[in-house]
Amino acid sequence: MIIDAGPFIVDGERLNSRLWALIKRATERGEELHTTHPVLAQVWRDPAQQANLARALRHFDAHPLDESVSVGRRLAASRTSDVVDAHLAVVAERLGTFILTTDSDDMTSLNARFEVY
């Protein structure tokens, strides 16, 4: 699975949260967890205050925004403008996985495979 900003913002600092339970279960099963550098840019505000988020991110592969043509085409096809969400959709498709998000409207517009957090 690849995680959008919403779950990190909602629960990244709460150790007894659904997000941490997902992280624990995935690591116990040897499943890969992903996010993107643009998502991290949305999430990071004050690293001194986000120690648990930093711990959580140790379990994730963070993908750089290096698929600009595919992202741009996805935006054009969907007639949307959120580069971060389009990048998630492109990366998730390439990985053959789904996006865990709080933003179902944008993901639906992008024709992305997702589950609502």
C-alpha cells in the first residue's frame, strides 16, 4: 500500500492509532509500505514535534517525484490539478498497489485504486 498525507496528518503522532496498527501488521507480515516525497513535504512541519512520525517513516519506501510526464498526463486525463495526488496514483499503479487516503474525491477523479482511511 502507498499512504497519502491524510493518514499521516490524522494519526502519525498517535501511537495507538489505526495507522500505527497498519504499520505494525505490515512489518510483521513483511509487506512493503510506500509513500512519496511530495506527501512528506505536505506532512512535515516541525520535526522536533513529530518524533513518532519520524519513527513511522522508517518503515516506508519514499518515492521521489521523477515521473513528471506520467503525472502530467494523468492530470490532463482527469482534468485535475493536484500534483501530489496524481503522483500517488502513478506510483501506486506502477507498484500494483492501492492508495490509503482521506481524499476519495480526488482519487476517484484520477481513476486511482484506493481505500478510504
